[in-house]
Amino acid sequence: MFVLIDQNELVATGFSASLAREGVPLASFHPAEFPQWLHSAQPADLQIVEAFLVGSCDHAEALSKSIRRNSRAPIIALRDQTTLESTLALFEAGADDVVRKPVNARELLARVEAVRRRARLEPEATAIGRLKVYFDGRYPEIDDREFALPRRERRILEFLVLHRGKWVTKQQVFAATYGIFDDEVQESVVESHISKLRRKLTASLGHDPIESRRYLGYRIDVVRAAARPLAPRVTLHEAFAI
């Protein structure tokens, strides 16, 4: 999930639509409302924020400093116009990148990914055995071949791999996929998405790498994800058949 702080509702609507086409949910705030949410947000909510987009607002530097005190997620400042002084001030305040609007959603994803790589928060791609998952909008791969998935299932797989080996709750998966303010979709939809994802992974890998456990949630089992399917047993009669 991305978080946008911008005083222009049309800008927020545009970014929400363009990021949604890439499968990324967006929570948008007016600059006057954002500080209250930031300081009252639960740690679990802040952990699923992949990037903060600081758009048109007064005191952008102060907002960036406040974000940085509470989160290590990338901060991308979006400016209508840039000057050397304002750009340097934003970097000093904790921004990781300064981008002039308008900017394409795919470029934003690429810039966020570049920040993560520089910070060593996560690599360009994570490989677990035969499965390779990217975090910049590309489809995952199995055996170096594209493994096409609907955008929701792809986002869920990325989230599970990003937290590989750790349990994540259904609520966390839902928030990472749909955002924390989507009241039109029920959390139970996560179960349907994950069920479909598990069937597809099982069909391609020969086994299911996703674990589910009551009260704990879901996780990618690193050992099972890296495993190769067992070769079929061959009887002596089959082995020596002519």
C-alpha cells in the first residue's frame, strides 16, 4: 500500500486510479489530516506501507521529517515545480527521491524499488528455489518462465515473499492488497485469492509453498518453496520394460 499526502483531491483520485491499474492500493490524506493518522496508526498499519508520496502541501519538509521518525518506508516527494533549494531541503528532511509531476505510476514503482535496493531493504527480485518474485510490477517467474497472475494474486504473492518465513494475518494481507480504508470489500475475499494462488502454484511447482494456520495466518514456507517435487516412483517392471 502507498500513502499519498496531497491537498488536491483530483491529484489523489488520479494517482489512486493509476496505481490501482498496477495492483497497488493507495490511501490518500489531506495534509491537515495526515499527522493525526500517522501518530495514531498501529505499528501493523505502518508496516504495510510500501512508500509515502508527499505531494502538494505546505510544510512538506516537516511532514517528511515526521514520516521518517515513524517509518523506514521510502519517501517520494512529488513537486509541481522544483528548485535546487527546495529539492535539497526535502532530501535533508528525509525524502529519498524528488520527482516532478506528472509522473507515471510505473515510474513511481521503479523509483520506490530503486530506493529499496539502495537501502538494502529488499533486492530487485527474491528467488526461492524455482520461484522468483519481483517487486516492481513484473510478473513472477517459475523456472525462468513468466508466471502470469491476476494483479491481486500477484500482490499477495509479493507480500508473502517480502515477509518470507514469517506469519502474516489475513487482515495484513487484505490491507496490503486493498488498502486500509476500503470498506466496499470484505476481508474474506483474501481467502478466495489465496486459494486460487495456491492451486496455481501447486500446479506449476508440484507442491504448495503457502502455509495457513488458524490464528496465525499465512506464510511462504521457505523450505517447501525451494523444494523440488519428488520424482515419481518407478517399479522394477517399469524400469526394465522393453
